[in-house]
Amino acid sequence: MTFKWKDYRIKSGDPRKTMTLAVDEFIRRFLLHVLPSGFHRIRHYGLFAGPRRAANIARLRELIAAEGSSALSNRRAAPASEGDAPVVCSACPCCGGRMRVVEVFARGAQPRAFTTKPVGTDTS
């Protein structure tokens, strides 16, 4: 199957190109763009959509600046209860975001078991 498509990355010259694919490969690629029944495509949604985009971006920058100046990183918080290790806030080595160390244990040792309650099971 041969079809034409437009390469938007090309700034000069003719951005229209021709591609030949096997029919099954064309159908596979085409169906990647088809949504299942009951779904609706949303192109612009969230904080960066609509007329309040500029105001939202300005507010986000204010919040980021306030968080950075409050010196939250590299600070020890008080333990939540007796027996709990203190929570250490530091910078993530990969992304630079805030990382909370919940537990530190020796090499070869097992971490303590955390008990979690399923949502909606209130024992009180």
C-alpha cells in the first residue's frame, strides 16, 4: 500500500512524502491512532490548557520558587511514632526532585515488613 504523508519537521522544500508499506503493517500503524469505543480524544487538558494557561504557569513558578527557598531538602523530620526511623528529605540523584528515605538497613539485612490496610476497612 502506498500513501502520502506530511513531515512537519521539514522547514524548507516539500514536506510531503510517499511511503509504501505492507497492508498489515499499514493497518497496524493506522489502528494505533484509533481509540476504543467509549473513549473521547482530549487534545488539550489540565494546567496547560485554556485561557488560564499563562496564569497557571506563573503560579507554578511561584510555588516552585517558594519550595526551593524554604530549604526542605536535606532536612530531618521528627519520627511519626516511636520505633519509626526519621524521614530524611534529600534530592533525588536522577531527577533532582525531593526524595524521602523511609528506611535504611544494613547490607544483607531484610527490610522491616510494612503492614497496610486495604482501602475501606476501618477497624474503629
